[in-house]
Amino acid sequence: MGLKTKRLLIHISCHSVALALFATFILASIAVEDEQAAGVSAMLFLGYAVTLRINPLPRIVERKLLKEAQCPACGEVIDLVSTWSCGCGFLTWEPRHAFSPCPHCKKVFTWLVCPRCEGSIPI
């Protein structure tokens, strides 16, 4: 399974758990006939659904779970926490995760270069 697929599954699972909890609260408050709690739960559900793309929870979880990637061409396993240099020329000697944005220009990697075969690893 590729790195992009793993990241997508993490995002789907994090969002579906949160949305299922909000939906459960809505249904429970409707069952006990508490309209105010149902309204608050519905607003939280809608607020979370609208902010799916900017929600930091899946990004935090994927940085904790995904520590290495495998090159699809040669099978080389590389660490995702390393000293990455950005295309803008920024280089730091502090290790950072490949999913984190560049501290200088805020761009994120869309692929990594395999150190063994120089093939691309889409992230």
C-alpha cells in the first residue's frame, strides 16, 4: 500500500470517528427530546464538516503513525523524519517530518526522491 493511500485512510478514519460521535450526540439528544442539545450537536457537526480540510487532527496523527516510506521502484525504505531541504533553498539541520511545511516558504512536499535509485515517492 502506497504512502498516499495510507495518508488518505488516516484522514478518512479520523474524520469519520469525529463525525460519528457528533451524529451519535445528535441522535441521543433527539431520543431524550432535548432540542437545545440536538441543536448544539448539529452545529458542532456542521462546523466540523465545513472545516475538514483545515482540521489539524489527521495531520498530527499521520505524523505520529507514518515514520518511513518505501520506494515503489527499488524497495528502499527511507525515514520520513530527516533534514529535508526545500525547493526554495531553505535547509535546516534540525530533523523534521516530510509532511510538515517548510518553515521558510510554507510549501509542502508532493513527492520525495529515493536516495538509492532517484525515483520519486509520491506523498
